[in-house]
Amino acid sequence: MVFADRHEAGTLLAERLLELKPSDPVVLALPRGGVPVGFEIARALRAPLDLVLVRKIGVPFQPELAIGAVADGPELVTDPHLIADLNIPSSYLEEAKADALREIERRRHVYLGAHPPVDIAGRTAIVVDDGIATGATIRAALRGTRRRKPARVILAVPVAPEDTLRRLRGEVDTTICLHTPAHFMAVGQFYRNFEQLADAEVTDLLNQARAFVSVRTSPGMPQ
């Protein structure tokens, strides 16, 4: 399965989610790539679209190799076996965590401005990305979401390795994944268009989603 782009992937995921009929849903997308996927889901479910802000922490000498991630909160989710194998010092992890939290605050300002987070307490939180590789980042996102006390957490992604999804099952109530390939190298191999989104594209999609929900909930509009 190869998706044309993130919007097509989101549309296909939305079809599966509509079958579940989630109660009082909120869509939480990981920026940047998860936002167009989440936008299509939010539009189909007539649900608010918000962000779950996460920052990967890489190996000092190989930043793309994740040894952990931090979501919007105090918990640092790490891969202890990889940290031990690479002899990563705790001082590096603490410094990297502080840098990650600063970057999360910067992204909050860029993407959300003065808009407060959507309250997800007691609601169905649908955590969305454009795909999962190792799972370090999404695990932090899921734990950060749980801290906000939703009634239910659904993980919805277009593509991920089966073993990664298996390791994440304890973090969620339900998982929806459209494609679990036997041979997985990178998320981008399953998209014909996998261009990086600009910050302006992210904010534009969020603004469109807010406008849609605002119109839908105006007095006299059908719910």
C-alpha cells in the first residue's frame, strides 16, 4: 500500500474511525507530518483538531537515531537498552530534555499562538501521525496524552511495523493502522508525496479546522 499523500492517508483512516463511532472525539496530531492526516480525520468526525507536541532526543553523534523523546510535560521516555549499549550519560539526557522542552514551547507559540489546548478530559483522544518507525516519539505522545485524563485513547496511523505496534498496545485502548508491511525502512517509502510541511501550512490547517468546528457549533447549526 502506497498513499498518494498525507491527506489521502487521513481520509482512509477517517473511514475506519467512523466505523468505531468514537464518543466526543478530539484529534491530536503530531506536527508537522501528522497534521494533514489529522485534519482529514477531524473533518470527517466533525471533531476539534489540536496538537500533541513532542520532541525526539537523538544520540549525540547521530541525531536521527532516537534514544528517547519528551512530550509536553515532565516525563522523558527513553530506550534504556540503547542508552546502555551506547553508554549515554545521564547528564546528556537531562540537558537534551531541557532543550527539547524549550523547543516544544517555541513550537507551541509558532503553531498555536494564543489558542489554549483543547480540553480532552473525559473525551476520546485520537492520536495521529503520518506513520511510525521505532515508536519512541509516539510513545511519549501517548503518555503525555494520558496525563490529560481522556476517557479513551485511540492511536491512528497509516503505516507502522507490526512489532512497533505490538510494543505500543499497552499505551492505548485501540489501535488503527492501515498498513503493517513486512519490510519497513522508513515512513516516506509508503507515500508518493512525502514533502516536509512548512510551519505556515501547519497553522493554516489548524485555522481551517477551528473555523469548521466554530461554524458547526454555532447556534442553529446541526450538531
